Amino acid sequence: MSGATTGLVLHPLVGGDVWESEDTSTLNGVDGRFLADVRQAPPLLAQIALKRAAEAAGGPVPAELLARAGQAFAEEELAGESPQEYCRKATLAAGIPHRVFVHALRYIRDGLTNAPAATAAELPLPLSSPDHEVRWTRRGRTLAVVAPSNHPEPHLAWARAVSLGYGVVVRPGGRDPFTPLRLAHALYAAGLPKGRISILPGSHETAEFLVKHADRALVYGGQDTMARWAGRESVAVRGPGRSKVLLCGAADETSLVHVAHTVAADGGTRCTNTSVVLTTEDVDEVAAALATALARLPLLPVLDSRAALPAFTADRALALAAEVDRLSRTGLRVHRTSEPGPDGTAELADGSRTVPAAVMSTRDPGHPELGTELPFPFVLVAPWTAELGTKPLRDSLVLTVLGSSPELLEKIVNDPTVRRVVDGPADPWVSSPGLPHDGSLTTFLLEPKAVVRTGANR
């Protein structure tokens, strides 16, 4: 990071060195005010960064270094930036409630400290004898990451790759270059060897180059991104969550409060936020109850510690409101207990806008819009019966089941299109060492290798 007469300038970070670029992109906050001049990395610079990453790749990073980096990320000034200033800038850039970034300071700190334990928990017990052993080694030297801007926590995934010895090159999301830059500075400040991490803000062309030429790639994006990289063994795609709740039996107040929480937590921006509720009860009654609960979310600027909704520029908010209006013309019923403004948005005190939480319902369990996701608290409610089986539940990053039979739960667990199952009222994003998010990150990055010893070399 470096300063300029016009304000903050963010240059690409190549292997730990600032690389001055003249290709400029202005990043304004959701309130319309200038935040940073973000210099873009062309594909040629991506080639240089990958070369440095490959040369710097090595063995696993010591646990002590990771713990120091976590503490620095959460508590220290890095490249002239305090944790408080990082949270302020990232909040205004991404439009996510401020408390999300405050929580991320601790989450990433703890995640770095626990990275070795997380890796060990995802691997089977080692097979070892005097004659042979199984070692888990890197599948390559370089990892490219096309990162998101919807939440800071996914950046911990590439930090774990660094901990395993990969050289990592990150193309940040357009709204949040601050989190990956701070994380890279924290790791370098803790003693990580030069070359291991590069942060390259850039175009889709730069991202495409990185994914094609790195040994492994982790790509975040929508349905088009999933289609683009489907079937490529070296690419792990984190696409739409389409996370669901199955409500079996009476939907009591406790269950409905929990479901509303899974819809709206962190502003509804996680891929694990609930976007579909399937219920055995009357869909309109369940939708109306959820709308009542979500109407309590305050309409506040994102820097307010009580903010619960994301904020957008006026153009973006109007586009999202128009999408809600389009959905209402497909046969979906809108449930809101408090109406937004005439244009479907609400103007906030700092000049940004938000879109109030929206609940929609349908009596068609096969409605083509089921699975639609929007970047604010938004949920579709549809009917489910035992006769429908698991078909409406498929293609879910997380499926939370409230009140199901053991037989149905077993069928859900064995459905390969359901990536995580939550049995009961737990947060769908709950995590601990060894719990995979969308498959095992560790086994995507590492592979088993046999080491056989002859008697002469023992």
C-alpha cells in the first residue's frame, strides 16, 4: 500500500513487493465517497507472480508463524493500517454490516492458529511401519484464487493453502481488495518467505490467466463460473449456495426465529444463508411469519454497530429491487410487513441504500425460481411432502432439517448434491477443525504418496 496526492493507492503485491501499476480503477464506498485508487494487474504481471509463487513454494509453514500472523491480522497496524481502519474501509467498500468485519478479525486470527489442526483433522490416520509410510504432499506448487467480495471469511481458505507450502496468487473481488492485502501483509510480517503470496487486483482476463496456468485453482462465482470450469479436476468452484431449510411438522416460534436468523445473519450475504424454505405446513402462513421476523431488521448505515442489512449504491439497490419485482410477476407472492419506498429501496442516513428483507412464497414445489439468490436477506417458501422425496432438496450447499425422520435424514446424507447436512437448529455455517465446507479443501490441495524403504536404507 502507498499514498498519493489523490488519496489511498493500492498497487498489486507481487511476492511481497509492491509493483507500481498505471492501470487505475477507482473504488468508492456504498455511500459514494472515494475509498481507494486500485491499480490493476495485467496478465503479464500474473505470469510473473505465478513464476515467483512456484519458485517460493516449499514445506508447511510453522504453526508459530501462523499464530503470529493471526495475531497481527487481528490486532496490529499493517502497512500503515490499523485493524479499525481496515474494518471501516472494507465495510464501506463491500457494503456488509461493520460487525461482520469486526468478527472476521477474530475468525481469521483463530483460523490461522488452528490451520495445522484443521489439516490434520481432514486426513486419515497415517499408515506407517518400518518398511513403508503414506505421506500427504502438495498436488502442485501454485494455487490461483479468484476471490469473492461477499464476505471476508473465505480468504482463510487460501491462507490454509499457504500453510501447506503453496505459492498463492489471489485476484481479489472488485469490492474488497482490503482483506486479502491485510492477510498477506500479516503473513509476511510474521516471517513468511518472500514470493509465497501475491495479491493482484485485475480484470477477468487476469483471473482467467491465473486459473488456466496455476497447478490448482479456487474460484468463487455464480452459475456461469460453475459452468465455465465444471469437470476441470484442478479447479475447485465455490458457486451459488442455494442453502435450504426443510421444516417438517408444526413450525413453532422457536423454529421460525431460527430460520429467520439463518436467512439474515451477516446481512444475508453468506453462501450458507438460507434462500429456500420447504415446509409441510401452509406456505403462506410460514412466509408471513418469516416476513414479520425479518421486518424487525433495522435500516441503518453499514458502519453503525447495529446494522443488520447490506448497503448498496443507488444503481445497485434499484437493480435488486427490480429483480424482486420481476420475481413477483412469475407467480410468486411477496410477503412484507413493512413496505420499502416506492422504488423498492430504502435510503440510509449516509446516502447509501438498502433493500429491505423480502420473503416470497409459491404453492409449486417445482417453481423454476426456487434457488434464486440475492445479496440481502431473501427467501422463497415452498411446499414439501414425503411423496416428493429428496428431489426438491437437492443441489444445496447446506440443508438444515428441522423435525425429519431418521430414514429421510439418511437419504439426504447420502445424496451427493447436498454438501452439508444440519440436523436441528444449528447455524448452517458452523465450523470446527475437520468439518468440510464444500468438500475437503485439504484433499483438494494434498494427495497421498507412498514411501517404501528397503532394508539397506532404513
